[in-house]
Amino acid sequence: MRDELTVNSATALRPIKIGLLWHSASSANLGVGALTIANLAIARKAAADLGLDPRFHIIGMRDGNKTYVSPDEAEIFVVDTTSLFNPSGCWKVIGAQDCVVDIGAGDSFADIYGIKRFMFLWLTKMMAIVRGTPLLLAPQTIGPFTRFPYRQLARFVMERARAVVPRDRVSLDFLNELAPKAHGVLSVDVAFALPYEDHSALRNGLKVRVGVNVSGLLFNLAEQGKNQFGLDADYAVLMRRFIGDLVKRPDTEVHLIVHVPSSIVGTDEDASLADRLAQEFPGVVRGPNFPGPSEAKSYISGLDFLVAGRMHACIAAFSAGVAVVPIAYSRKFSGLFEMLDYPWMVPVKGMDADRAYDFLMDCLERREELARAASDGMTKVEALQDAYRAELRTLFAEATAR
């Protein structure tokens, strides 16, 4: 019995408590959820490489009703105004971790979303710093921070973090300009590592399977005559023309891909719009409201071609070897895909609806070329993610050596 206990003790993995700050286990936006599921997988592997047993604690706002992370995978702590200022709330939970990995909901560490969201993100970072809990800012968009005191406050925490990992070169350049003393390491969006079931066997059938992810946000703004993001192409006109012409082709099967399925986010969601478009174009396949981000990526992996207004739908396709054309509405698209030498994108500026339509149809015909470029781009993704994995291993090693 003593020998058995000695063996078990020698082989037991050392636990490490990892706080996943500003991740979401239930976001109505599957793109935000993809960050959590993918980062769990990346961090779990990095810990295992060091012989560590990770115990995860997801710390973020409640932004959905149904969780896609099981209790066995992570505990969940909800940040709200009460828990933020209660000593038994965020302060206690963050201080109980061996280290904190903060993904900032992908692009929320900025001043463009208002003072309340900024202060929530900033204060929780400060809690880690004050409590001496090693803090790493996981791959995310950094900024913009254009005004006082946002710039000064952001600089303070980033220069005291163990590392700051921008997910594109624009963010890295911004970090280097704003916080030159920060340890910045270029990586890429963690969602490229999102686990999924490979349905690629469905490709290259009798019909070309074309997915169209129509963003409820962009479409509804266009219908209202608003152009919040300054797109040269009328998004609603472009999507209706593209879908309408494709459903007339006997060799094509059009799938409407919903990537924000919940009505919690109001007019930003894709599901009710997909219902409308399915009635307007009876020949389309209205894809399901996916229960989680991995299920969405699994479905997308069975397509021959995807046009998408949601960046993480694009990432799902790209990382599954599917030819994809993003419809960009911000610099995060160009910053990402230019870094991967992938030029097939409808840009914010430079294409009206007619030119964008012609571009989409040309890309559809050249989809094999696009798929090869995506495969080549994944080689760059792996190298960039290796840099992030190395930072995680350093963080975990230092955290458990204290």
C-alpha cells in the first residue's frame, strides 16, 4: 500500500488555478464564445506541457442564458457592479488564482465602448496587479485609446502585465507606441484553434455548398439608411443580390449561417434575419441556431465556400480549409487577414455594391485557389500561436514557482 501511494504521489500533476478574465461561457455571440472554448484548449495544452493540472475559473459578465462550458471544465464567476466592488467578489476570486489570462472579450479593451465597460475591464486588471497575481493579456485587439485618461490608465496596466499579446500588427504597433515598456508579443486570434468535428467529406458533391453569413447588425443598419461603419457597399443590397442569384443556379445549394443566434443582443442578432431571408428566397437552406461555437465551425467545415460578415465565422472557415470571403466593417478584418497574406476580402472602402458582387462571384469560381491560400495561411497561424503558447508556458511556470 505504501509503494502504491508513493507512485500515485509521484505521478500526480501539480494543480494550477488559472483565471480566464473577460471570457464568456454563454455569449449570445458565438464569436465571443469561440475565444473561450479555443483558449481553454490552448491553455490546457500549455499547462499539460509543464506537467500541470489546470483548474479554470471563467470571470466575466453574464451575456447569455445557456452555457456551453461544463462545470467539469471551469467554474464561472459573474462580474457585475455588486461583485466588482464587493471585497468577497472579484477581489477575492482574482486573488485566489495562481495567474490570470485576460482576453478582454476580444476587442473590448478600448475607449470606443464607453467609460463603464472600460472601467470594468481596467479595474479587474488592476486587482490582479495589486494582488500580485501574474497577469497576461491574451491575443486581442488593443485599443483604440484616443483620450485622457484612457491612454494613461491603459498604459499603466499594460506595462505591469507579464505580457501583452496583440492579435494583429496594427494592435502591436499601437501597443509599442502607447506603452513602450510593455512586453508585447505578436500572435493571432485564438479562435483559429477552436475544436470542431470535421465535415469536409460533404464538400465537392453534386452541388456547390455556399454558405452566407448575413450579419444582422450590418444588414439592419443598411436597411435603415445608416452607415455606422462607413462601408462603400450597401450591405443589404449586396447580400440580397448575391443570395438571389445563387438560388437560381441548379448546381448551387445556399446555406444561411447564423453566428449570433440569440435575441438577447437585439437587432445585432442574425437569426431573425435568416428567417426573413429564408422566406424571401425559398430555395435556401436555413442553417440551425447552433448551441455553441464548435457546432457552428463543424457545420461550416462542410461548405465549399463562405461569405461572412462575422469575423469569427470567417476564422472558422479559414481554419477548417474552406474558401472564405470576409465582408469587412472594421480594421480588425484587414489587420488579421493581411497578416496571413489572404487578400480575398470585401474591404470597408473601395468597392460599391456592384463591384463587391462581381468580386464575390469571381471568388466563388476561384474557390479552390482561395482554399489553398487559407491552407498556406494556417502555417503562419501556427507559428503565431506558438509564440502565444510559449508566453503561456512561461506564465504558468512562474506562477507555480512562487
